[in-house]
Amino acid sequence: MTAPLPGAFPALELLIVLPLAASLLAILLGGRLAPRIVLLLGPAMLVVTAVLAFQIQTQGPVRVEIGGWEAPLGIALIGDGLAGVFLVLTAIVMTAVGVFAQKPFGSEGAETTESYTFWPLYFAMWAALNAVFCGGDLFNLYVALELLTLTAVAMVAYGSTRAALRYLLFALAGSLAYLMGIVLLYSATGTLDIELLARQDTIEATRMVSGALMTAGLLAKTALFPLHGWLPPAHGSAPAPASALLSSLVIKASFVIIVRIWFDVMPDVAGTVFVQLLSILGAGAVLYGSLLALRQTRLKMIIAYSTVAQLGYLFFIFPLAGGAAAETPWAAGAWSGGMFHALAHGLAKAAMFLAAGLVIEALGHDRIDDIKGIARALPLTMFAFGLAAVSLMGLPPSGGFLAKYLMLTAALADGQIGLALVMLAGGLLAAAYLFRPVNRALAGDYVPEVAVVTYWRQLIPLGLALLSVALGIISEPPYDLLQVGRSKVAVEGIDD
Amino acid sequence: MTDAMPILLMLCPLVSAVIIFFLREENERLRTTINIGSSLLKLGLVAWTLEGVGRGVIYEYRLEFVLGLYMLLRIDALALLFIALSSFLWLVTTVYAIAYFRGTANLSRFFGFFNLCVFATTGIALSGSLISFFFFYELLTLSTWPLVVHKGDHESLAAGRTYLGYTMVGSAVLLFAIVWMEGTTGPVEFVAPPELDKLSGTAQGAIFALLVAGLAVKTAIVPVHSWLPKAMAAPAPVTALLHAVAVVKAGAFGIVRIIYDVYGIDRMAEHSLGVPLAMAASVTIIYGSLKALQQTDIKRMLAFSTVSQISYIVLGASLPGPFATIGGLVHLVHQGLMKITLFFAAGVLAERRGVHSVSQMAGIGRRMPLTMLAFSVAALGLIGVPPLAGFVSKWYLGIGGLQAGHPWVILVLAASSLLNAAYFLPLIYRAWFTEGPDSLEQYDGKEGPTALILPAVVTAFATLGVGVLAGFAFSPLGWASLIVQREYIP
């Protein structure tokens, strides 16, 4: 890890400070002007993350000690490839959703409760996400994650307070477990800095127990099967822009912390049983989530259950890391594939929820049975939905395909035929549950009567969907970025 | 120039697809201009490349996905055979489709996906590695589905569902096989044979079986063929494209690539992988012909005829020896020309005269002389009447069968030709030599708009031309022999 050169552009700091400031500003400005902040902050954040990505790619991983205080006293931010790709993803999705939300959460004329309350939450969520992705200290991650959870719960409450409460209960239980884990670790080591922890050799049992506790807590927040019960009602009933953020980014935050724990903090601790358990839960998620998605009658519920299923793949990286190291020209295939999956899913799922949001705006509902012919009224929207679906099914050309290819190669090279079959079955199931709405939308030959949806707003989901496809074609830059500062066990495997 | 050529060939359909998607529905003139313009441009580029590849130039373009994994576009002689066919048939189908759909709705969507479909087919032809091939193979599935369900009625939606169901499962099997192989050998490129010996003999055989099984779905080999007759619910230009160039050919082309560029002739022989495949192809040839004989609906009859004819290509590829290979490769082109003519003509008959079943064909020859002439030429060609295209294919396949030591191939070919004659000849007879129910006086003398009639006539002429001029170097036969000489005979 290198400290940034003196006078270098303080990208990491800005990524947290700017949205926090925007959040405060949104409260001050009130509901009529707050939505407009995005139009300035979005491009600014895109530029800052681009600069950061360039810094990481050219100078290697960046580490910033806030205020110049070194760990364990001070707090560190780390900008490695993993942080970099997720920060860029966050900037893209957040900006797209922010622009999209100008209508549902803006105010034409009078200020509304929604337009006043949404934007502080939205900017705070942005700051929290960034803080999680570049946090270099487990306690700091806890704080950021709590802020993230609270903003997420509040956003769910726009749609259903019942779902929000359920989410809150799961999340709080998760926080408690995570907190117990870090307390245990801190009492044994005296530090929570990720880099220092990696060099500690505390008793393995302590680390194992604290790692397991933290993971259990984070799994509840990531909604891995069987702890997924809160997700579908929450993501299915929140307003579309909020659902997009929740499915695309919020659950990825807790997942990234899990990756940090097992690949960076304690790379040598996890045993075969543990990593296999995670992948079995992942396989359960893929199959169970997909089967339930098949049975949904509302578009947003299909998308929400699809999230449950898609999350499962991410956990295959734990046993598969290191699988194909010897046979393929690339290293860390499964690990990179998992991260690509997270990115592609983030883009595609945001596109899908926004597209569903437009369908709801146009028709006033999202019942699959009654969306017949919507593809002729909203061709761009349904095209975006279709493209996003391609990525979720893991079909080429898309980021989802590249992710699946990398993970499958690792699985077969490693002899994990079971996981390979689950991945293929998951793709077919995804095709089946996403086919229903698309087929229904194309049926008939008349153009249904719908409320007006402007052309440019349809371009937002289309843009996101195209990006998720582009990830599978112009994959070299993000792939190379991801490799910077990659954990060595991502190549060698964490269970051996 | 040499490195840009694959990209230029790919950009023609891609750019027109993107523009057309965003065109307003009313903008018919611009849409037509782009459609025709880009297909002409592409055909020109192909002619240019044809000359270069004839001299031995290799055109190659690489795009790195991740370290060592490339999207590889490479124009070799085999790729060009497929591309030349698809570019030519694309042009005539475009003309036909524009005339066919005149005045109907959702055409920007249709031609957008139509061009995307051509883009995918071009990509399949140019693919120089397994991963690139799979990439475009899947894109083809996805871009043809909206064409199949274009009408949006119950029947075509059901056809679309069946189509996706079959092809998706096929692709999953194919992907599994590709990844199984590449997990051990690393990414496979067609120029450099993979080190398959790292795999056990059983594994090599199993992977081959899975690869072929995956590809067999699109190739419509029995027993995974039944999506094809069902897909007849699609509009006529789509079925024409599906049967002649796009989908079924993609499968057959894939099988050819797997046999020659991944496994290689020696390894095929060593593990005796070819014979079971040749048998499966033979069963399909006979079964398809028998089923075609039972049909009363013209389009369904043609569909089963395709099931049968496509397996000629597979048969040729799976038999060892140069003559069989030439026969299979040349049939890739010949079948395309003949079958597209039949579908064009059948589409015109259905659209202009409401003729759907064999019984309605009575006396149609005098009312639709050009259309029926084209139909008859193509049908005779498929039967294998010299000097038409089908005869050349069957001749080489037959000799190839003898050469490979499988004389039963002759029996299969003879039986199939008899069956072909049994279902085509009565139809031709009825059209030309019987009187229709309505007398000729009611006939208004117009066959249809030129753009609708002409494509079938052009491809019928081509059917005759490639047979008569088979001896020339740039005929399909000449080119297929060049491929065999250059690449398969060491």
C-alpha cells in the first residue's frame, strides 16, 4: 500500500465528504431545491471516482490516514481495486437513480413530505456506501454500515412500514452479531485496522469465532438464504428508485465487508467446512430464490426474488477462489468473476427496477397478467428490461456472462461439478422467470392506453442496462482495476 | 486494412441495427435505405475479402476480455464461405422483407432485431475461438426470438416459448462442455488445436458428445428438432432466414468447427467420434423426409425438409475424407439457396393467394408462374436433379461415403432423394398440370410487387448457377475444395 503523493488529489476523502455535505445541504435547502443537488453532485462524483480509479490503476493501492494519524490510533481509508470498482459502480447507479428520482421525489410547486425527506436520506446513503467500500477499519465499517441500514430502512418505509420494520429487525440482529465479532477481535488484538489485523497472529480460534460472528451478522444484512425473508417485501414494496438502490448497492456493501474479512483480514483462517457451508447456502439461494421468483405475480416481486437468487452466486467465490489457477492464463478467476457478477448485477438490477418503476408510472400497477402489450407503449423501457435480463441470465454479451464464465471455469477445474450445475440451472431458471414478463409485454397487437412517460426518463434504465452489457465486452479496464491490490488468497484459495 | 476488415464486416449490421432501433416508425424511406445500403456495403466488403483470402491473406482482430481470454474475429476460408452465403441471402431477404411487411406496424423493432441477427450470424462465422463463438451463438438466440414472436399472436408466442426453451437448454449444455474443456486446456482458439491430451479419452469423448448435443438443438437433429416446425408461426421472411442462414446453419457451422478446428480429423478417427454422429445425422435425414411426406401444410412440409437437409452438412462433416467434407461444406451454401427460394415462394403464395396447404396448390402455376418456377427449380434441386445445386452436394457426399468406407451412406442418400421426390413431385405436378377450382378468367394477371417476387427468382437462378458453374474457383464447390485443400489436408 502506498500513501498518496503529497498534494495528490484527495479522491477518497472527497467521496465521503461531498455526499455528507450534500445531505446536510438537502435539509437546509428543502424539498424544492434538494433534488437539484444531484445534477451537480452526480457528475462531480463520477469525475472523482474516475480520477481515483486512474490513481489506483497507475500508482497501485492508495491508503489514506485521516488527519495524518496512523493506525491503530487513526482511521484509515483504503483505495484498492476492489474499493475502486464498487466506488465507480456506486457513483454510476446513484447518479442515474438520482436523476430518475427527480420526478417521483421532486416537487413541482409545493414541497411534499417525500421530496423533503428523501434527498437527505439519499445523500447520506451515498456517503455511507462510499465509506463502506473504502473503509480500512472494522469499526469504521460498522458505523458506516449502521448509517447505511438506517437510510435503507427509512426508504423502505415509503412503501410499507411493515416491511421496513421487518428489515430493521433483521438488520439490528445482524449489527449485534457483527459488533460482538469485532469486540472479540479487539479484545484479543487491540486493533481493528484491516492491514494491521492481517499481520497479527492471534489464536486461530478467537479469529475464527469472531469472523463467524461478523459473517453471520453481515449475512443477515446481505439477505443470503435462509436469512433472506426480509428482502422481497422490502425491495418489492419500496418506491422503484429506492428498490434500485437497495438491490443494486446496499446489499453489496455488507457483501464486500464479508469479502474483506475472509480475503484481507484473516486470509488463512477459514476452513473447508466453512467455505463449503457458505457456498451451500449460496446454492440454496440460487435455487430457492429462482423458484419463488417463478411464482410471483407482480413484476417488482419477481425482480426482488431474483435478487435473492443472484446473491447466491457471490458466495461461490469462497470455495472456488484459487480453483483454476494452474490451467488458465488469468489468475483469481473465481474471485474476479464473483466481483464482476456483483458489478453486472448492480447495473442490471438497477436498470430493471427503474424500468419496473416506469411501467408502474404508465399503468398504475405491475401485475404481470395485466401488462399485455406494454412493450409497444414503452418500447425503450422494455428493451432496457430485456437487456438487463440478458445480463442476469448470464448470457452473452453481458457482464453477467463473463462473470459466469470465469466462475464456471474455476468450478470445473476445481472439480466442483455440483456448483457448476447450480450455476447453469440458475441461468435457466432466471431465463424462465424473466421470460414471463417480457413475453407478456410483447403479446397482442394493440398499443395500450398509458399515462405519459417521457422519452429521456426511459433512457436512464436503458443506459444502465447497456452498461451491464458493455461490462461483458469492454471488460478489460474494470478487470485490470480489480486486480490492483488483490488479496493473494484470491489466487491461491482461502481453504488450503 | 487487414485488421480492420472483420470489424468493418461486423459494424455494417450493428450500426444499422442501432440506427434503426431509434428510427421513428413512419420513417420508412430512411429505414429502407439503411437496410439495403448496409447489406450492399457488406456484400461489397465480402467480395473484397474473398479476393484477399483467395490469395492467402488472413484477416484478424482481437479484443481482450480478461488476461489471455480473447474475443477473436478471424476471417479464414471457412468463415468466408458462411459469410458470403449470409451476406448474399441477407440482401435478398431484406428486399423480400421490406416488400412483405409494407404497411404493417412495429417495423423499426423488426428490422432492428433483423440486423442484430445478421450481426450475430456474422460474428458466428468470424469467431476464431470457442468463447467468441458461444458469445455470438447466444446473441443469435436472443435476437431471433423477437423476430419469431413478431406477430404477437398466441401461436407465435407459443412458438417463441418453445424456441427459447429448446435453445436455452442447448446453450447451457454447450456452455458446460466448453467450460469443461477450457477449465483444463485454457481458452481454445481454432487456429491452434487445444491440448486435449490433458483430458482422458473418456472425457474427450464426453465433451465432444456434449458439444454436439448442445449444437444439435439449433441444427435440429432428431430428437431435439421439434422447435423448428413449430417456429413456422413466424412471418415468412423470418422463417426463410431461420432455415437458410441464421439459426440452423449456425448450429451446423458450429459442428463443423468443433470437428475440424477443435478436435481435428486425427483425433476424431482415434476416438471414433465421427461414426455415431454420422448415424444420428442419417437418422435425421430419413426421419425428416418421412415426416415431410406426411404434412399437408406447405410450410410445415418445408420445415421437416429442412430438418432432413441440414443433417447432410453434419453427415459430410462427420465422415472422414476430403470428398465428404467438400460435400458437407458445399451443402451449407446450396441448401441455403434452395431452401430460401422455397420459403420465399411459399410466403408469396400464402400472402397473395392464401395458399397454405398442398391441396390448394392446384393450378397455381399458371397464376403465379415466376413464383412457381422458382419453387419448382429449388424443389428439383433438393431432390438432387442434375445439374442443380443439390445434385452436386449429394454427389460429393456419396463419393465421400464410399471413400470413408461407409457405403450405407449411399443408401441413406438414395432413400432421402426418393422421399424428397415423393413429397415434392406431386406438389409440382398439381401446381402446373391440374386445374384450380376457380377458372383463369378471375385471375387479375398480377403476381405481386416485383420486390416480393424477384428475390425467389434470383435465388432460384443461383441454385441453377452454382450447379452449372460448379467448376469455377469462386463457386461454392470451388471454394469448399479450397478450404479442404488449405486447411484439412496437411
